[in-house]
Amino acid sequence: MRRPTPRWVELHLLHRRRWLLLCVVGTMVSGAVWVLFASPWLTLRTVRVEGTQTLAVEQVQHVTQHLVGQPLARVDREQVQRQVQAIPEVAAASVTRHWPHTLEVRVRERVAVARTGEPTPRLVDVQGVTWTAAQPWTPTQRGLPEISLTAPSLGQQSEQAAYRLGAQVAQQVQRGLPPALGVEVSQVQVRADQAVVVFTDGRQVLWGDSSNSQSKVEVLAVLWGQDAPTSTSPLVDVRDPTHPIAAPLAAR
């Protein structure tokens, strides 16, 4: 008859199995951590850039070039996102890891709706952010309306607000009017919170701020539709679209 195993022996064997299991698990975890964060097997080799339109892919890759060769798991995606968004042409960016060797950077470019004047013209988006494009301007960009600040800005915030007003008004007028008239918008002059729209033939519209844009566009279309522009380059005041005024330019 087989003698029963003493209780202390059973406990000893149980503890030893537990220690062996812990050692195996610890080794596996340590190995996985090493593979992820220190081994050459899962390093960053390729930066894939998506979403560019006018922005050169090389500009984004240049920002991330120093990361190539590092373990992919150690790449700080938020830091890369901030660095890419610091590129003037980029409005937003997202960064995604694709194992085993790829980092995907997806960008959303700023869309220029206007430009600043000489001597150093810059592009302007609808939020009033200005930037100097690294690439040559496209014909569309060269044909954008110019925003002219007719009074000195008091600081970066007020300057951006002035450009934002000008860009929004330019976009509102071009989108609201028939295409044949919209493309004739040449300049938006901004003083404080008031805008004046200037057309290529000299016609001017006292627009005011960016409120009631749809009503202003409708009134402008009716006024010019009823009374075709003449060489006197009429001045139209739609700051209050319920009481528009059309007068010779000299009346301003």
C-alpha cells in the first residue's frame, strides 16, 4: 500500500510550481518588453504621409526623419503630431502606428481663401491664419482676393482677427454671388471690425462685419441685377441689409 504524501511536501511542490510559473511569465513579459522597446526587430523604417494637396510630402518626412531607426513603440505620437502641426501649411494632423515598421501621418492642409499684399505676400485661411508657402503658388492661389489692413494692428491677436474678418467676407461674397461676379472680387479692406469689398472694375461694397452675410449677398445681387454697373463704379452699402444704399463712389 502506497504511503500518502506528507502535507508539507505537497505545499513545497505547489510553491515551487508557482515560482516556476512566475519565472516563465516574467521571462516572457521581459522578452516582450525588450522586443517592443529595445530590439531592432520592430523599429521605425517608413513614415507614410497621407492627405497632402499642395504640401510636399518631404516637408512632413523631414520633421519625422530623426525617428527612423527607433523602436516603433517608443515613438511619441503626440509629440510628432505637434511637430507636424507646427508646419505653417498644416491645419491638423493625426499619427498612427502600423506594425511592424510604419508610422502613418495624416494631415489636413490649410485652405487659402485670400492672400495678403506686397512686399511679402502670404496666404490666409478662413480663420485668419497667415503663412508663407514653401512651394510656388498655384494659379488659383495667385488669383485669390487680397486682404488689406487699412489700420495698424495692435498685436498678433487683433491682426489675426482682422485677417479672419477679411477672409470670411471674401469667402461669403465669392460663394454667394454668381460665379461671374464672385471671381471679380479683387480686395477686401479691413479697418477694425468693418470690411469693404473692392471689385476688379472699381466697384466697392461697404460690407461691415461678417454677420447677415446671406442677406447682404442677396441684396447686392438684386441691386446690381436691377441696375447694371456703369463706369461711375457705384458704391453699395449693405452694412444694414434691410436698408441698403447705392450711390456714386464719390458719396463715400
